[in-house]
Amino acid sequence: MTNHIKIWGCTVCMEGIVESGIGEGAQYVSVYSDKIEEALNCKPFLGTLNLIIDPKEKSEFLNTETDFVIKEFEKDEENFGTVHCYKVIINNEIEGVLVIPVRANYPNTIIEVVSAINLRSKYDLKDGDKVVLSK
């Protein structure tokens, strides 16, 4: 994998590889949308962009305080877990939020990015394409 961390001044960048998810992103973004909207200052697109990353590089990239935490809550008698959120810039252009669910079975090699637009459409992304996140 060619993921890497670069530090230019105050900016930390991480490269990830696009991968299709299991199709649940829209449902979860919908449930968490009010809280994500506070960070984006606009309604999030109902879906996530999944990226494969190196866990060590993820740790280095996230080596700062969480920008905000969405605490566990209940909605319609269903529990939704805590999510750590980091504001990011996608491909040096689009503001977004990197969401890291806090649950035991979530893979450490996958991250999910939310933005106000459909990132796959905007950049004509296909599985295997590279995306750069910075903060």
C-alpha cells in the first residue's frame, strides 16, 4: 500500500485508497446528520466515502485531539454508539468530517469520510483510486 503521511508546515496529510462499503453509510449519516451538520455548517450527503489506510499512519494522522465527539444516544428505541470526528479537507478542496465509530468490531484499516456532497461523483472515484485527506 502506498499510504503515507506528509507534514508541510502545520498541515498533516494522509492518502487512502477508495473501497466500496457495505451500503450502510447513508443510514448512519442520516441518524447522525444533525450532529455532523454542526461541524460542516451544512447538511451532509447521505453516504460515506470509505478509504483503506495503514493503521499506523491513521494513528499518526489522528495524533491530535478529536475535533468533536458524538456521544452514544438512543433513537427510536435503538442505540447508536459514540463516534469520534475530525474535520478534514478532501483533495485540497472539499471540507469534510472523518468519522471513527467507537465499536469493537470496526476495522482499523478503514476510515469513513462525510461531506456535503457525493465525493465519488465529484471526483469520479472508483475502487482503488487515491484520495488525500489533510487537516
